[in-house]
Amino acid sequence: DSGVTQTPKHLITATGQRVTLRCSPRSGDLSVYWYQQSLDQGLQFLIQYYNGEERAKGNILERFSAQQFPDLHSELNLSSLELGDSALYFCASSAPAQGISEKLFFGSGTQLSVL
Amino acid sequence: DQQVKQNSPSLSVQEGRISILNCDYTNSMFDYFLWYKKYPAEGPTFLISISSIKDKNEDGRFTVFLNKSAKHLSLHIVPSQPGDSAVYFCAASEFSSNTGKLIFGQGTTLQVKP
């Protein structure tokens, strides 16, 4: 158990809808990262938050947004969903100050299916 | 632009033999490299890492080699065990970016046959 909790584990929705994925980092971790894994693809970095503020942005679509709350949990919001958004979404967290870490700890992911 | 590449989608080896997984990168600013292992229905878990100031790091059956001039790293598993069957991801980071984000390759599925 990595200590990173993601909910829900599975999500089935229709095109055009909006969903929210939730992540609770390991206790004490200040950084939260979101990754997307599509079929036959590696883990694509979406966005990072550090202590409530956006720290780095990857190839995140404009229809997607995220935030990190004062209690350090994070939410990834996906709107106007398309079939191609079906993927496994991972959250990860890391510990040290300054947002620099040797390694990330991953949750078990949320499997999103857009029908 | 795929900065980290794992060109072999899959690898099959016999139990007891060596497994060699390869990874190439293009960004010369990367200075820290990691390998993650992923089982089905689980998140990736950290396996081993190496700093760019080293060319080898060993942890039990797992050894990672780094060739900076070739921008290439490899993971050796000796001896391979059936429990090693998983997807292996290579990842890289750039400390100077001040983020800690990791850039991952596409993964290699390793199957170790009994």
C-alpha cells in the first residue's frame, strides 16, 4: 500500500459529461501529480500541485482542470468528455520540500470509461 | 515528442535467466532515472533509481546501468522469477526544473516463464 488513495476506482460515464477524480496523498506529502495512461501508452504527465499551488503543467487539455485543497487532497476535473478520454488516471505524491523528490508514490488509479 | 522511449513493448524470458529491459532518452538535462514496476489493477511502484553521476546501481537482483553518452539506460534482473512478470516503466527527471515530475516511457511487459 503506497498510502496514496484514489477514488473512485472505476467510473463509467457518457460523452459530454463531467467527472471529478479525487486523490488523497500520503500523510505529510506536499506534492500531488496527475498522470494519464491510455491504452498502449505510457504514463503521460498532466499536472502537479505543490502545497496548494500549481507547480508544473504537462499536456493537459483545456477541458481538464485540477486543484489542491488546504488539506492537501487533490481533485482532477474532466469536462465535456470524449471517447478518447477513456484511460487510467493516476495520482502520485512526493514528500520533500521544494517539490523535488527522488521518487513518486502512486495510487492504484481511477479507470475512466467514456461511452 | 517522446523524451523517454522504451522500444520493446514486451519481453519473455525463462525463469532463472537474465532479463534486460532497455530505455533511451533524448533530453540531456535529465539527471535522475528511475524504474517502476506495475502489476495489473495496481499503481506503479518504485523499483530502483540512478543518479547521472553514477553509471551503475545495484539492489539485490536488480541492477540499473546508465550510459550518458548514449543516453541509454537498462535494467537487469538476475535471476528472473515468475513474480517479476509485470510492466516495467523507465522514468526520468530533471532536478533543475524544481518540480520533481517524472517523464515516463511507454513501458515494457515482462513475462517470466516457469
